[in-house]
Amino acid sequence: MVIDPAANSNHAAKIWETALGALECQLSRPNFRTWYSRTAGIAYEGGCFTVGVPNSFVAEYLEQNQCSLIEKTLMRLLPGNSLRIAFQVAGSAKALAAPPKAEGAPQRGNGCRFNPRYDFDTFIVGSANRLAHAAALSAAQRPGEGYNPLFIHGGSGLGKTHLLQAIGQAAERAGKTVRYVSGEQFTSEFVAALKDRRADEFREKYRAVDVLLVDDVQFIAGKAQTEETFFHTFNELHNSGRQIVLSADSPPRAIIQMEDRLRSRFEWGLTAEIAPPDEKMRLSILKARAEEAGAELTPDVLDYMASEVIRNIRELEGNLNRVIAYSRLLRSVITPDMARRALKNLTDAVEEKPSEPQKLLATVAECFELTVDDILGRKRDKETAAARQVAMYVMKNQKLWSLGEIGKLVGDRTAATVSHACDKIGQEAEYNPLLKRKLNDIEQRLTRE
């Protein structure tokens, strides 16, 4: 089923929003965020769909590397057998893609806004996250008195950031000084402080708080000076009874490159895991998010969508948003059959994409001129070991498997081995252009028809 052509020129922005839902399923999260997060649909007329982009660099990359994928995705939504894609640098794209600023939203300690949606009231509690939620609530209500530090871990898109920001907003409402930062941001600020000789200012910034929230703390692992600084910051805050809350994609013991003294401190308080949602929890999330969106979904539609095995909440909410957008574009009531068509229409490319482990491993093996058996085996020469680590890194970026599942798929390795491999490849790709090109080549092969 295609969208009414008469509505195309008037609804380019909505059409593109729907297309983005499909594209997000086909690309790694960092890739999607880098190239698509600030784009918008500007116009559709004469068989040409114009995409607004923030700058010429993004336009050039999308035209050279993503045009066929974008064209294929849009052709599932638009009529006709031919379609041209144009990229236009436009300020309006920024405005359309930027999230609205909420009036009166609580401020983070570093001057940035928390996401007002990430509060305890909007967090859906189930068997998969009950302990993490209870511990987070305790840390927010009695900072420094209970679980300190609180370490929350789990896969991408399961709610770790939501809980950290909920703690921050609750603590600020209670008059506490809060600082929320990602591990990557902490590292970048520390490096800049050293360069500008502002180390004392940096230390004061992170130690003069009542609550310190660090998201994706695993990012600082292996960075000796950053770990040293964080170690002393941790001690200062913990010894003075101030609350520390950390999140990561794996438990402290699985962060291989982390110094032992820092890892042991992360385990002083409570370590709580957030697991993928079960069907009952998926149903609760869908009901709540549909109500927030003002969409009327019947129980049979909700049951159908909840029955789909989804590994994270972000993907579940993405499916809901795509169904709602599809129904509004078609001006159609949402039924189970319509939801099924919408998701099939938008995920055909995902089904065609070789993200299954066997095909992914074959792609990596081909790029390294090896066999899949080489990657799965016990050979430890430099080239084979590098290919094996790249395979783990690419699989992790696919956001389809946990670290433990990846380990089993790649020759029955441990989650700790996978975590170490992913950290190593991620860091090496920052300064090794040959490895970066190889990763880009693998990614393009996986998204190619």
C-alpha cells in the first residue's frame, strides 16, 4: 500500500519522519545519529524528494554513501517506479529536527537540560527492571544514605539513561546540586582542562556536587589519566557521603580495561541489571506511550505489537511511532492488520539486510580474506584475532544481541572477552584510518542490496 500522491507535497516532513523509523532499524545507532539526526523532509514534487540537511558535509556523505538506501526506503512509502533524492542545506532542517525546549524543565548541574520525559512517573516498571528502579528511587530520595555507589547496567535502549535523569530531576527538586555527564563527555572535558591548564577548575566542578551521575562510564576504561582523576573524584564524593550513580552496558567485572581499584569501588554499593522487557512489560510500555501520543490503540493491536520479540524499549517505541505515523499519513484507523502492514512495509529492508550472525560473520571474514571457521576457531595470529574482534564490535553495534550472546555466536567466548574486544576496536578506530575504512566497508556491505 502506498501513500496518496495528493498528500505527498503537503506531508514531506511526516513522510521523512516515517522513513527515518525504517532507516534507524537498518543502521547502527552511532551512524544513524551522526548522519540523520538533524535531517528533515522539505518537499516532494515532480518525483523528487528533497531532504534538508544541516551542512554540505552531511549532504555530500549521504549522497555518496546512503542515497540508494534512502531511495529504496522512500519508494516503499511513495507511489511510482522512479524517485530522485535531492539534499538541500537548509536552516529549516535544523529547526524541524531539533527537539522542542520544555519551559520550566529542570536544569542539570552543567547548565544543560534534562529530558523532562525521563522522570520516574514515565518509567514503566516490570520484572526486568524492578530492582534498578527501586534502587534509583532510593538514591533520589535519600542521596548518599543507601546504595552508594549505585551501578546500573544493561543493553542499549533499556532505560539506564532514563533512570539516571529521573534521579537527577528528583534530586534537584529536593534542592540538591546535581551533575549529569556521560563518560565520553567527562573524558573530553578532562582532556580540554589539561590542555588549557584548568585542572583545578575541572576538579572543583565535579567534586562540588551532592549527586554525580555518569552515563556509559565504561568509556573512561583504558584511559589512564582520566581513570586516575575519576578515582580521586569518586573517593572525594564517597568519603563525604555524596551520592554517585553510574551506568554501563556491562557489570563492573566485565569492563576489562578498567583499573582494578576503580572496578572494586564500583562494586562497593549495589549493582543492578536492567534486562530486556518481557511481553507483559512490553504491553504496559505500549499502553503508556500510546496514551502519551494521543493515539487510540485497541487491545488486539496492543497484544499483536507486544507479542513481537523486541530486545529493547527504544525499538519497541520506534515500532509504535511508525505505526502511528503510518496511520496518520493514510488517515486510517489502527487495526492489527494495518499495524502488520505498516511494520512489514517499513521493515522489508531490515529483513533483507544481512544482519543475521552467519551473514555478518561471512561479511567480516570476506573483508579480512579469511573464512568464518577461522573467526570461530582458536587461531590467534594477529590477522585472525583482529577479524574476530571486529566481528564482535560490528555485532555489538547491530544492537541485536547481548555481550553474552555475541560471545556464544563468535566461537563460545565470554562476555568479558567481547567487552574487551569492542573497547579495543572502538578506541583503535579513532586513530587507525585503515581500520576505520575497513569498518566502513563492512557497514556498507551489510546495508547494500
